[in-house]
Amino acid sequence: MRIQRIKPPQNGDADPGKVDLSLMDALLEKYKNRKGNLIPLLQGTQDIYGYLPIAAFYRIHESTGLELNEMYGVATFYAQFRLTPAGKHIVKMCHGTACHVQNVTAITDEILDNLQVKDGETTKDGLFTIETVACLGCCSLAPVMMIGEETYGKLTPREAVKIIREIRRSENN
């Protein structure tokens, strides 16, 4: 079986919307010759774009000499990094012990069904990304979800979906 090599993207052509790689110039200059620069470069890049565009990996490689496979390995190992754009609102569903005991799975399933996505996916309109997390540290409010910086506790499936619908309604006005 032959494996076809993928041609490296040029000037961001592998990314939807053609990312502006010049936005990375200051970041690359800051960390160019620093030891241990990989994670700060990935974090800074994600701060700029909201995720790690493919073309950004190549730009970092060209500027610093960091290996693509090393960058990709780190980016896929740590949960903090995204390889695809996230929604405007990130919904974090706590699946820690207290929330699990309070049936957060039913709430998560209801939200996923309502938004027609799977865990970790973003809605087609780009409004919501759903993530299950190990613990949000709000055990006394179980079951809990966070949307952005707002925490919602003592949820039922119906209440959670209502919150999502209210946010969607406010976004469409």
C-alpha cells in the first residue's frame, strides 16, 4: 500500500478563511531563540486565532526550526490546545464525581441532542462548542455547566437546554 504525502500548505492555503500569519510576527520574535519555547508559542498562537491553524505550525517551523511532528504531538497531547475553531460560547459540562452522581450524563445527552453535535464538536452556526471536563470545582452546585465564565448549577436537562436556547435567542437578536 502506497501512502501519498501531503504537500505542505503555502501562505495559509490549508486553512478555511486563509489565516493572516503576520499576526504571529511579534510572538515569533519574542520566543524565536528561547529554550522551552514550544508550549508558549502554541499558547500564544491559540490566543491569536482561537485555535491552532495548520498553516501556523508551518510558520512556527520556518521561524524557529521546531519540528512539525513535535509541535503536533504536544498540541494533541494537551487538552488546552484546539486544532479546529471553537464556537463563540464554550459549554463545559462537569463530569466529576459529584456531577456524575447527580446525573450530568442525562443533561449532557440532552444538550448534545438539542444542538445536534457530539462531545467536543461545534455547532454548524459556530455558536457553541460542547466539552465534557473532569471537574469544574463547583461540587456543591452539582450538576454543573459553565458557559464562558458563567457557572450554572443544580441543573436539570430541561433547565440546561433552556439556558442554551436563551443564549441562542439573544445572539440572533
